[in-house]
Amino acid sequence: MIKNALGQIVKKQRTAMALSQRQLAHQLGIQGSHVAYIERGLRKPSLSLLRRLADVLGLDGGKLFFLLHPEAKVLLGTFLKSERPEPFGESWRRFVNNHGLLKRHGITRAELRILKQVSLLKRVSSPGQFLFVLNSIRQAGEQE
């Protein structure tokens, strides 16, 4: 069995987005059982599937890649040392410019205005966190 850091991250983000394994699999174009295998660390996704996972879940594809291939960090050496933290607001720009993600999740203009305010209140480190906030707001509204 492979180290399961990737599977744990996928499962955590999937559940934060209130997606079932089957729903995520449908968005990825794969079988639900394949998502289960990835989450349990029984399968490694291909690079194209890894990219789709990152897009659908709003995760950093580079970080997911290095979870699967930690030896690649050694090969890239000094290049990685020169990485800088993402500038403030970059997560928002990546989120709002991912039109496929916005369409897939049916995000309205009103919801985008609210999420923009969230981005100004507190640093949001990834586009996936905007989806988490939005799903929390939507769930709270359904409970009323």
C-alpha cells in the first residue's frame, strides 16, 4: 500500500465540499470505486486524473504531484527553494477565473460577492477553501 497522504487530502476536501465518492467520480469521469481506492491509498491516480482532481476539488496540483512523487522534489532542488508564498488575493483570482469550477458548482453572482468579502476578511490559501465556505453558507441556509 502506498503512503496515503493524498487519499486523506482528497477525502477531506471531498467531504468539505459535500460530495459523495460517486458524485466526485462522475465529475472526474471515472468509477466511484476508483475514488475509494485513491482515498484508501490502494491506487495512484495518473497525472491527467491528478490534474482533474486538483481542478474539481480546488487543490494545488503541484502539491498533489509531490505527495505522489516526493523524489521529484530532490530532482528539482534549487528551483523549489526559490518558490515564494502565493501573494495575497491570488487564491481569489484563481477561484474566480476557474469558470469550469464556478459553473460546475452553480455559483451565482451574489455568492461571488459574498466570497469576495470573505477573501478580504481573512487570507484564504486555496480556491477550494472558497468552496468550503460557500457550501457551509448554503447548508446553513437550508437548515433555516
